[in-house]
Amino acid sequence: MESVCTSERPNETSSLPATASAYLDPGYWDERFSKEEHYEWFKDYSHFRHLIQAHVTCHSSVLELGCGNSQMCEELYKDGTTNITCIDLSAIAVENMQKRLLCKGFKDIKVLQADMLELPFDDECFDVVIEKGTMDVLFVDSGDPWNPRPETMSKVMAMLKGVHRVLKSNGTFISITFGQPHFRRPIFDAPEFSWSVEYTTFGDGFHYFFYILKKGQRSLEEKISDKVSETPSISLFHEELESEDFLFRTNVEELNC
Ligand SMILES: C[S@@+](CC[C@H](N)C(=O)[O-])C[C@H]1O[C@@H](n2cnc3c(N)ncnc32)[C@H](O)[C@@H]1O
């Protein structure tokens, strides 16, 4: 890529891998990010800004997992939350993001190469951890979504334990995902976590899920958000997803089996 400060290409799906399991290969992401300037998985910040803003302040310390080449961190910054750390496993994503943020004047945003399965941060150091589409990567070869493979679950649990550990005692984990509550809730509700689990949705035809996990707030009588009744059936999703990346079409096909 010549310059990360020049004009930005719109979302495109030219970097689709041959198989969904390629999303687990760091080499895939490095190659993709060496060509792609900007791709916003799911939706851009403007679609869920109102949801995020309910959980951050200008004093919040925020960790974003798997930032890729998303603009979410700069949008958060523009809205007043300036203490942001982004991580990504891809060295190319990190380098490009660092250059882009510097060019645009967001020099306070920290960007590090790190594995979300082994977070290199102290215990209880972030108010908010956010991921958008990053946890979904761990599920691409999960097999039966009702009963994911043990290898998948061990990675997912390593990630979630790390997130729980680095969150302050009253911190919040926000997960923006394609993963539906009947698949995600049993995982988020694992007994080792002290967080409460709620969610809402956003999007037009297709609904994405916005999970809010509040550390230390777990109660025995957690209630699922009222929005659950508004969740569209999976059969409505397919046409909408034609414009999404391969990962999500694959998951829908699995769900339709
Ligand atoms: C589906 S993309 C989402 C990118 C971005 N969050 C967005 O919303 O556009 C997944 C991102 O997670 C990164 N990633 C994959 N595995 C990771 C891991 N173990 N630790 C940190 N980042 C990872 C990839 O390099 C990629 O940037």
C-alpha cells in the first residue's frame, strides 16, 4: 500500500479466502491488510454509536481487540474517549493503523501487535473492552454451532478469561457480532465469569448483536433483554448477507442445515 493517508476505498469483498478456516491463519490477515485500506466488518460506528456511548465516558480506558483497518477507534476518539488501546495479531494491520492514526492526528491512540488469547496487560486495567467481529473468527471452524469443537471452545475461553481479567472490577465488555444469543449466551454465562449478560440488536434488514457484559454484576435472575422478541428469523438473513464477507455466509449455511 503506497500511503495510508490518501483517499480511502469503500468496503469491498475482494479479499475473500477460499475457505473460512483461512480466517484463523495470521498470514491471511497480513496479506489482506497489505492490500486493503479500509473494511468495516458488520457496520460502521455510526450504526451503533448510540449503543456504545451509553457505556463509555471521556475518562474510560478502552481496549479494542482485533482492530484490523476499522475506523471505530478514531470515531470513539472524536466522540471524546481518548484513552484507547487497539491490538491486532497482524503486524501489517498494526503498522498501517499506526501510520493512519498518526497521519490523521490521533497520536494518543495506542496500537500494539498482540494475541487476544494472551493479552499482554495487567489485571483490571481497562474500563471497557470492545470487539467487533473478532471473536467470530474463532468460530469459523467450530463445527456444529450448537456444540462447538473442544479446540474452538478452548480458544474462546482463553480469550474471554483474558478479557475478564483485564477488565476493572466494574468494567464492561462489549461484543459486536453476528453470533446469535442461543449460541453466545451459554458461553458468556460460563461459571468462571462474574459479568451480567445483556444484548440488543442494530441494523436494518439484517440485525447484528450488541452484547453488554458487566463485570461483577452477575445475578441469579438475569433477564434477557426485551429485544429478544425482535430478533429476526435466520431465514431473513441470507439475502442481506450476500454483501457480507465469507465468514458470515458460511455460518448461515451451517445454521440452515
Ligand atoms: C473480522 S476482522 C474484524 C476487524 C475489525 N474489528 C472490524 O470491525 O472491521 C478480525 C480481526 O481480528 C484479527 N485477529 C484475528 N485473530 C486474532 C487474535 N488471536 N488476536 C488479535 N487479533 C486477531 C484479524 O487480524 C482481523 O483484523
